[in-house]
Amino acid sequence: MPITLVIHGGAGNITPAMMTKEDEQAYTEGLQAALDAGYAVLESNGSAMDAVVAAIKELENNPLFNAGKGAVFTKKGLNEMDAAVMDGKTLGAGAIAGVRNIKNPIVLAREVMEHSGHVFLSGNGAAEFALTRGVEQAPDDYFFNKLRYDQWVEIRDSDFYQLDHKADNLKGVPNPDHKFGTVGAVACDAEGNLAAGTSTGGMTNKRFGRIGDSPVIGAGTYANNSTCAISCTGHGEPFLRAVVAHDISCLMEYKGLSLQEACDTVIKDKLVKIGGEGGLIAVDNKANGIFCFNSAGMYRGMKSSTGTEGVAYYG
Ligand code: ASP
């Protein structure tokens, strides 16, 4: 069976005009390192879930991306992170929301799936569970990042919130300059098993314990061996309302659409009609990997035993 790993580092208004040569190189290296880490697992007959977690850990440890070390700041100047994993073989899932001081939130999400008896833990309870499982912690200053801090300082005294770049308005209409830095991975292993994972710091200046689509099973993350594995990135509220990831799986399962047709229907039509901007990565049970986005660009990469390999950013 062919193997495939697909990753993303966020979607949005990513154009050549806003990227320097140094930026391009840094993103290329960051994406390639994650691709290599995850693909090495698949190549040595590891599971799709192990590959997804390995790739996402790499992205979480890289401050370029809005997840783990590079997580954005909340209205209160904190880093509150969300993450989820789903196993397409068992339909097991684990998710966490609003956690602080966890070095790799994706690892905690997997612990929730495998050891909590639950699917979704939040805030203090998730932190308490992390301690019982010995999940690696990190102090506040591990998450300090000058760029993210300055982005937050610019808007912290306003009611604006922003998706990792420039301020959106109060109704959540994105500023045209924004980009989204959430990370995700999907994989198909040599046994034809699928897995998906997503990890994010959410939105700069977010308030009131806001949670986006990323950790919500069926919205930002979903995997099912009979259809596909999906990880989304974009403006979380419309993705939640459109239940994007599960909707794509349903279009394949109940209407017989191909992965490409199902993704196009949801990302380029349904989501657009409710003003949702962003994209996703997906893989089906034949190891066909795809990218689909309605934004100007998406940080992304794919490696497959069928010969495809590369990273890209622009549309
Ligand atoms: N979807 C994420 C959220 O709304 C943001 C992102 O993809 O960057 O929290």
C-alpha cells in the first residue's frame, strides 16, 4: 500500500509580496523538517497516528507557527492552546482546549484519546489530567515570542481580535492582511489506516475562553478509514458553523463524491457562502493527498511513496 503524509502551517493572505526570501527559506525549512519527521515514521512502517503526531510536534516546536512555542497571546496576555487528534481506524478521538504551559498540545490530545476515557478536556481539568500522565510542561517564557507579543500589544487595548496577523473587526470579518498559523497533519499508513491532527494558539487577543474549529472533532479535525482524514485552518467560526471536516467525509460516504469533489464543494462553495476563509489538507484511504483552500495561500507540504514531494505557500 502507498503511504502519504500531508501537512499545513496555516492559510490566509500569503502572497509573494508579503514574504521575503528569508521568510520563504525559514518556512521551507520548517515545513520540510515536519514532513521528514512524519514521513520517517510512515517509511519505517509506523502508524498514521504516530506520523501525524511526529510532524505536528516539529511544527509546534517552531516559533514560526501559531501552535505550541509560537502560540499567539490572548486578551490577558496568556498563551492558551487547542489541539485534537483522530484515528480513522477506531474512530477514537482526543481533544483539548484552552490549555497553558503544555509544550506539545498534540501529545496531550493523544493522551486524552488513549487514557482519559473522554474525548474533549478543557482548561484546568485538562492541565490536571496532563499532570497525571506526566505530559511535558513548559514555563511561560518558553512561549514568549517578540513577533506575537508585538502583534498582541498593537491591539490589546481594543476589542479587536486577530487571526495571527492583522486585526479583524468585531464581527469577525478578517482583515485582508491576515494569515492563519495553525498547524496540522494527515496521513495514510502502509496498512491503509488514516489519522488527522490539528494544533493552534487560536486568535491573538481572543477573549472569554474562545475556542475555534481546530480541536472540535468534525469541524477542524476528522478521520475515518472509510473516507478520509482532514485538518483545517482558517477563520474558525465559519469552519465551526459549516462543520467542515465531517461534512467532507459525509459527502464521500453518503453521496459517493471523490475527495477532491467533496473538498471543493465545502471549501469553495459552502464555506464561501458564509464568508469563511481558509483551507485544509486531506488524504483518502487510497493515499491520495490533497490541499484545498479559498485563501490566497496556505503553508503546506506533501510527501508520498507515489513520488510526490514538496512544500509550497502560494495559491
Ligand atoms: N482555525 C484556527 C482558529 O480559528 C485559526 C487558524 O487556523 O489559524 O482558532
